[in-house]
Amino acid sequence: MDKEPDSGELIALPAAEFEALLERAAETGARRALHEVGLDGQDAAEDIRDLRSLLAGFRLAKQTAVQTAVRLITTGVLLALMAGIAIKLKLFGPTP
């Protein structure tokens, strides 16, 4: 009579066999995960490269937008300071 696998007893495996079992399980899990997200076809590698490229472009656009906003704010503050100095020094003539 064979023992059932869920009997709670320990099973001894040679190290090479255990490594092969782990490798097969990891590969099966990875394939299943890729299949679930739709990246299991022939074009999967190209799709991943496209996604990485898209993310890189998004990061660059975000960085550029932040830099532009900082430059606009800095320019606005400097213009306000210059206008305040010009008014204080009465460079536009006397105030009515």
C-alpha cells in the first residue's frame, strides 16, 4: 500500500533532484505569471522593451515638466523682484 503524499512524513530527495524540482516549479510559475498578464506570446520580449521605452519616455516628460515649472516660477519671482525694485527706485517716473 502506497503512502499518501499528505501524510505529514518527510521525504528525502537528493540535492540535484531537489534543485531540478525547484527549477521546474519556478519556470512553471514564471510562465503562468507571464500568461496571466498577457506576455506569453512570441512578441513578449518586444512588448516588454516597448513598455520600458514608454516608461522611460514618461519619466523624461515628467522631468521636463518639473524643470519647466521650476523655471517659470523662478522667472516669475525674479520679474516680480525686478518690478518691485523699479517701482521703489521710481524708474518709471513719479507716481501720480
